[in-house]
Amino acid sequence: PIPSYFTAIFIISRLMSIMGISKHLNNKLLPPLDNITDKLSLDPSAIESASQDFGHIVKSIPKAVLQPSSIADIASLINFSYNSSIPFTIAAKGHGHSVRGQAMANDGVVVDMTSMKKHRNGTGIWVSNDGVYADVGGEQLWIDVLNATLKHGVAPVSWTDYLYLTVGGTLSNGGISGQSFRYGPQISNVYEMDVITGKAEIVTCSPNKNSELFYAALGGLGQFGIITRARIPLEPAPKRELEQLLKGLSYMPGFMFEKDVLYAEFLNRVQRGELKARSQGLWDVPHPWLNLFIPKSQIQRFNDGVFKGIVLERNITTGPVLVYPMNRKKWDDRMSAVIPDEEIFYTVGFLHSSGFDDREAFDDQNKEILKFCEEAGIGVKQYLPHFTSKDEWVHHFGSKWETFQQRKFQFDPKMILSPGQRIFNNN
Ligand code: FAD
């Protein structure tokens, strides 16, 4: 049986379509509003899958899931919510590799972006004839972008360390890896995007066209629109890249670890870890991760207080701890992403796996690290941020908060999108 909530929506949509409201909206060719309710899935397995993520920490149950077969479907759903007397929340879910429910929509609708893949008819990843850029669907995985572009001898320059993440998902955060110090994060490597705003407008944006939306969406935590296409710059792909990486680096030779692999194998290196963890039953477990950006001037204090202090004392660290440097000048301050206010900063990622019954110890450690940083005035910023109160978000964004909020009012005034980030929605 269809729950009463959707019966109500269905009746409202009928009324709206009878009143011809959909025709006036956003002058785009959208399917009639009642069609979109027909497409909402209430299937228990779809609901279950939309209620969880890689973190296995948060569970938020949506009322329905949309498995879109076109961009118009997504726009239509947003349009429907936007014009409802009580708008409902909508979250795009890419590959669900968030760890704190960021791609969930409690009592709202989750858009399962991956279902777009089978409807793209080969247009999900398209390489320009001159090999200078690729147009990729927001739902595409980076591993697929890699494989498709390599066929043309080209590839994007900026990657994540792990490639089974969607383009829309990483562009909503940053997209960082060991190469970011040189090429910048993925959000610094985008020419243009198509974004469906919280007002259901389908907008093409770039640094020169609708630039406010362009910069808002990059690192925008899904708050301003759903990214359906991104134009990514490409370069000739190196077959092997070791010499290129070492060029210009100053290092002590004894500290160099060398392994000779193909370029694609190098980029996809984390998958080996995934397969191993899966075989040991350590993949689908809670992941109380903490990712921080630390200003260079404070890294020694962080080392003393956290690595030599908290981490050593608690002695519970499991999983990899990633540390690598970043250059502020490779980030554009107009983007929504938040980084420390220093030229060089370090990423430190505690990528913990825990059991289902000992997660609290990791949460406590994370809290203690954050408290230490706050009290010591270290000026850290969280990457893939997670906060539970508005004050914390305001503090996180700092001088960018006013702009972030203004952009929300401009592009998603009814606070429909990505409620799982808990910035403007506190359910
Ligand atoms: P989801 O978790 O599905 O969504 C994340 C957020 O983006 C949500 O708020 C969602 O609503 C929004 N969103 C999703 N799709 C869209 C869209 N098309 N348009 C607008 N908003 C959208 N990050 C790095 O930077 N570098 C790494 O090397 C890296 N490695 C990782 C390895 C693992 C194993 C995991 C679990 C995560 C890793 N991450 C890394 C973090 C990852 O980039 C983010 O969690 C990212 O959001 C995951 O992409 P996703 O497609 O799973 O997004």
C-alpha cells in the first residue's frame, strides 16, 4: 500500500497539473508532475539501500527512492517538491561512500544517481575529438572515467586515491589525493557543469557563465543543486609516471619506496586494499573516519598532541592514516570548499574501521582530537565535514558562511537538497 504521505503528494500533483502549474515552471520541458510520483520506488530493498552508506553509522529512512531515467526526471522531482505546499527533502546519492549519512534524506526522497548510467546510451562519458576535455555524467564513477579516457590516450590529471566514487559526489566535496599538491583537487579541474538547482532550474555554469552557481556547487556539499554533467580537462596519459612524480622533489633516497606499475594500476591501487578488506569481512563495517586539513605552521604541535599524545595513549588506531601536503594556491577561494588559511597545509585522514560494538572508542578519539585542536588554536578544517549543530557549521565556514548561506537562499531557498549534511535541515 502507498503510504498516506505519497497519496497526499499524488493528489497535490494531480491538482497542480490540472491547474497547469507545471507548464509555467522554469520554462523547461519537464514531464507532467503526476508522472514523477509514478516513478518513485517504495520497494523495501531500494529504501533499505538508500538508508545506509559506507559509514554504517547513520540510518535515515527516506519515504521513497527515485531511480531516474533522465535529467528531466530529476528536475521534475525537485520541481514537484519546490511547488508543494510542504516541500520534501531530496538527496542525490552517488556511490553512497559518505560515512555520516550525507547522502540520505530522512522522510524525503533519495535520488539513486547510479540508475542514470543505464539510460545514458553511451553518452555518460564523452571525450572531445581533440582529447582536451571529457563530458561526464555526475553519476559516473571515476574508475569508468579513467578507463574511457585511457582508450583515447588521455586522462584527467587530478584524482582521488580511490576511484569507486562518483563525479558528482567528489565534486561536492573536493576530490583529493597524493597528486593534489601539484594539480589541485578535482574541484579545481572542472571547466563547466550542468546543475539542477533547488528551484528545478537546469543551469549550465562555468567560471564565465552563471559563475556563482559554478563556484557554489564545487565543494558545495550538494546544497545548491544536483550535478548532472561535468566537463573535465584531460591531458595525455603517462604510461608510467614515476620519474615525472619524482622530478623536482627533494627527498632522502633511503626513504623512497618504489614499485613499478602501469599508470592505470597505480591510480586504481586502493582497490587491492578493498578486495583484501572484503575478503576479511572488514569492508561493510562501521567507518568512524576523521579527515582534517592542518596548517603547516601547526603540524608539529599536531604531531606532539595527536600522534604522540592522544593516538599513542589510546592505542586503538586501525586502518590507514594518510598524510600529505596541499598547496592553497591550487584551490580557488570562490569555491564553497573550506581549507585552512595558510599557503601549505596537510591532509591527515584517520581511516578507521571498527566493529559494530566498539565504534564509540573511535568516536571518542575523534572528539578528543578535535577538542585538542580547538583548544590549542590549531585552526584545523574538516574535510568531508560532519557537524550536528548550526553553530559548528558557521564556525567551520568562518568568513565563507555568509556567502554560503546567501547562495543557499539563492539556489535552494526551500532547503530541499542534501538534508543529510545537516547544515540547513536538522532532522
Ligand atoms: P555520496 O556519498 O553518494 O554523496 C556525497 C554527498 O554529495 C551527499 O551530500 C550527496 O547528496 C551529494 N551528491 C552526490 N551526488 C551528487 C551530485 N551528482 N550532485 C550534487 N550532489 C551530489 N575522497 C577524496 O577526496 N579522496 C579520496 O581518495 C577518497 N577516498 C575514499 C575512499 C573510500 C573507500 C571512501 C568510502 C571515501 C573516499 N573519499 C575520498 C570520500 C569521498 O570522496 C566522498 O565521500 C564522496 O562524497 C563520495 O562520493 P559518492 O559518489 O559516494 O557520494
